[in-house]
Amino acid sequence: MKAFEYINNRLCVNKHDLAEIAAIHGTPTYIYSAERIVENYNSLNAALAQELPDHQKTICYAVKANSHTAVLSLLARQGCGADIVSGGELFRCLEAGIKPENIVFSGVGKTDHEIEFAIKSNILQINAESLPEVERINEIAQRLNKTASLGLRINPDVIGGDHDKISTGRKDDKFGIDYDHGLDGYKYAASLPGIDMTGVSVHIGSQITTQTPFVEAYNKIASFIDTLNNHGIYLKNIDLGGGIGITYTDEQPLDPVAYARTVKETVGRFDARLIFEPGRAITGDAGVLLARVQYVKTSPSGRNFVILDTGMSEMMRPALYGSKHPILPCLRDPAANKVDGVYDIVGPICESSDVFGRDLKGPLPQAGDIVAIMVSGAYGMSMASNYNTRPYPLEIMASQPHIDVISPRKDYSALIAGETIPEWLSKF
């Protein structure tokens, strides 16, 4: 069953009418298809099993893509692990039922509290990204009278991702330890009493749609592992990161089997657990953001602006990256007799960058129309904010036959709950 499809000219999620959902619950609203999330997970899992049948494998979903506990709980039930980058994400995962032995912790700025939380939780591996971090992890582990399972994130100096801001594997990026100094890093870390060197990690970026960056990065990591083995350092885990791209508009992403075959041909010869960290590949096309057209405005030059009740506070990606999402009408009404035109779809935020699409062509939307911003299940709600003092959007999990609110819409009072006004201000 298709997650999102038109049925009798009405856009639906798992057979549920999106316009009717908007009429009941209002907008802005995020909606996620449980079936599509599971389908995406199973597709990658099956491909890895087909190409790497003799390897222990763990898919650790990149929680930053969509961190809702309902999403995490759904994945936990499939046996999925988690790739986390904060103590808050670790807390969410444990609350959602993801097993600590299937959690890896990456990120360049882990605090003492986060490191202690991870060690006490007995997670699979902490991926350290600098030698000062290694030293701190060692100190904390010794203080706790425990041993921390550690991998070093190696920066292979490979460009990955479709945008400068989501490429993470270049020599001058902030992530990881330089490839040429990695061996010295492992020798030093292995000498520390609070450290058990269990793995290696690499992640070169996000939204990668060709084989080349993966082949280059994984071959370099394979060579690096050979060097470690030659120096008597053997690893249990090879964390290959994430970055598998998806289709937003006209991209042609990698087939899961082709990706799995690349893994086999580059690092498949090693007897180690293989860890994968997909994020958007699991949840990206499983979600949409519903919005209502508020106004249609024409500038003196004749430019048409379709203004939504949804903006960069709810969906940051277009403003931050210039990313493009398909925007579909929830009702295709042949009898509406709309005039074709060229228009921009914009949000209500007081920023000129609050634009979802420019120079779009087709029937000109009208005030009151409900539209769906497609492929919004990753880096949508997880990057949302209360900018302009706007409440977070409502979130719904859809299945057959269920439609459940998983995060209610907050009122204005919730936005200032916890804020205080100092008494001394009365003197001003």
C-alpha cells in the first residue's frame, strides 16, 4: 500500500483523507505513516541480509532526523538501534524501549553529564571525535570504576552530501580525527585504563545519492583497519555512518541492495559487527506537513505569493539549505476552475528566507486550500522552533485503521510556561 496517494482526487495517508484530518485537527500538522517507516527499515535490513549474510549487523537509526518517542518506539519494535548525538536523545531512546546495547553516541561536544549518562547506561559504543574527548571519557570512566567502549570517528577527507552544510567528512570539517593521525590516536586511546577500544566510525555527510563517496570513504576505512591490524589493534565494530539519500524532487537515490553491495565490496572482508546510521532514509518520505493557504498576494510587478500558515519555524530546511520539497494540493478538484499561474509559496515568518518554493507553475491556490509539504518526515519537526512565538505544530501517527495525535498542539500559555519576571523589574 502506498503511504501517500490520491484517492478520488483527495490526497490520503494510508487511506486516510488529509484534508479531513486538517479539518479536524487544524494546521500546521505533521503526519507520519507508520507503515512507510517500517517498510523503509525492512528494505534496508533485507538488502544488508542479502549481501552480508554472515555478518552481525545493527541498524542504528539517526535519531536527530525525527526524534519523536512514537517513531523511536515503532523502530524499537523492529529491533532497530539508535545513533544519538546528545544526552537528551539517549533519554528519548531508553524511554522508547531501544536497547542500550544497540545505541552508539556520536558528536563533537559531549559534556561530562552526557558521557557519564552513556557509560552508566552501558551503550554499545561512544564514538569519540578528538583526543581531548578521549581523555575526558577515560577520566569519567575511571571515576565511575567502569570501562568505556570506545570508537574513534575517523575523518577520511571525502566529500559527501548534496550541500556544503551537510557534508561532514572533509579534512577541515569539525568532525572526527584526521585520517593521517588516526593510528596515533588509537595507540594512545588503547593505552588508557578506562578505555576499551571496540570500534571505528566514519560518516561523510547526508543526502548522498551516488556510490562514489561511499566507495571512496569505505575503501579508506578498510585500509585504515588493515593498518590497525598490522599494529596489533583489532576491532569488534565498524560503524559506517549514514547518509543514504532519498527522493525529494527528481533525485535518483541508491538502491538499498546496491548500497549493501558497496559495503560488502569494501569492508565485507572484516570479521566485525557492521553498524549503519540511516536517518532520512527511514523517516524522510514517511511524513508530510499540512498547511493552509491564508492569502494570495500579487506584487506590483505581478509576482504572486501564496502565503501559508506554516513557515520556517515549522520546517527549517528550505530556509537553511535551500532545499526543495514537493507541495501538493490535498484536494484536486477538476471543477474548481482555477487559473493557471506562476507563484511563490511562502510562510508567515518575518524573514525573507521563509520560502518553500519559487516560480511554481500550475493552478493558482486559493485562500483556505490545504496543501501537503511532502517528504517532511526527517529534519522537519526535529528542527522546528518557537521563533516568532509560534506554537509547535501538532503531530499525528497514521496507520490502518488508526489516526493518533502523538503531540498535541500547544496554546500560547505553554510557550511562556516556566518563564519568570524578576521582582526587581518593578523598580524600573
